[in-house]
Amino acid sequence: MRVLLTAQLDTEKANRAIMDNTLPKTMASLLEQVKPESAYFGAKDGVRTAFIVFDLKEPSDMPSVAEPLFQELGAKVTYTPVMNFEDVQGGLQKKYGSS
């Protein structure tokens, strides 16, 4: 299932991770693990935030993805199921047929 992982990083822990160079390593490891469709970084609610879209193969993969973010960066993590336009079209086709 395609999901949007949103990780809002704790400012103090992220500052330390930047200074000791672990932030780029943590993110690179995460991106290598999930092989994202896309990944963006910015600010949300005034804190550093990662927005990562990837295919979550099994719900049991959620802890292995999120734990480094929790432990190393004090992140608040959410998973949101998302669709691309083709998925939306396919879902509407299933519900309403062609018109």
C-alpha cells in the first residue's frame, strides 16, 4: 500500500543530529530501506519535517521504519494511505463504472 510517512523532528534532537552528522546518515538509511517514490523535506507546524511516499509492503514493517526516527530524532511519525491519480481513477471506475 502506498503511504505518506510524515516525520516531524524534535528540534533539540535534530539540532544535535545535525551537529554530530547523524541526521544525514539516519535519513539516508531510511530512504535506502523504503526506496521511496518521492521524499521531500521542509517545515510543518514550525519544525523540521520529512514527507516520504513509499510502498509499505506489510503493516508489520511500520515499526522498523519508524523506530530510528523515534529513537534518534525524537520524531512524531504518522502514516497516511495515499493514492496517485491512476489509483483514484481505478477506484472510481470500480465504484461507478465508465461514463
